[in-house]
Amino acid sequence: MEAIFGGIRMADGARTYHVSIVGEASYQRAIEACREGERVMLFAEIGNPYDADAVVVKCSRNATIGYLGRDNWLRDALLHEGQGCSTTIGTLKRGDDQPFLAP
């Protein structure tokens, strides 16, 4: 089973934001175990040897399922505020379809 994890949708009041996730090819096993409605957390990953400003996306089992890209506005906002955020998985799709996380 190949689940392509492509992005998230987050709510801020009545607004919804779409952002992409990178590195998901390395975390397919963890993504396959994810379910719709599952809570995920986004936060700075201290000590990441590849990116000192990495923002990781972790599922409720604390497994990494991807990262926010280096040019992602949400990554910049989370790092600037010094805190993470959470959302839930809305749908998981396979193949070329782009899944998202929904508030």
C-alpha cells in the first residue's frame, strides 16, 4: 500500500489553510497506519541533523509522517511563535491523489 501524504488543511476560525508536507516517501509505513480523524502535531524538531529549523508532523502514535517544507509559510509562523499546533487527518488517499489533514 502506498499512501502519498501531500498536505494539510488547517482551520483558523472560519478560514482554512492548505500547506504541503515533504519527506513523506520516507515515512510510508507510519502513514499507512494513520486513520481519518487521527490527531497530528506539528512542531519544531530540535536536533534535526539536516535542518536546524525543521518542523516535523507526527501522528498520534508519535511517529513521524513528514515535515513542513523549508519555504512553507506555516513553518516560518510556527518557528517565529515558538510553538506548535495540531490538526486531524481528514482523508488518506493512495497513488497520485493528494490527501489532506482537516481541522
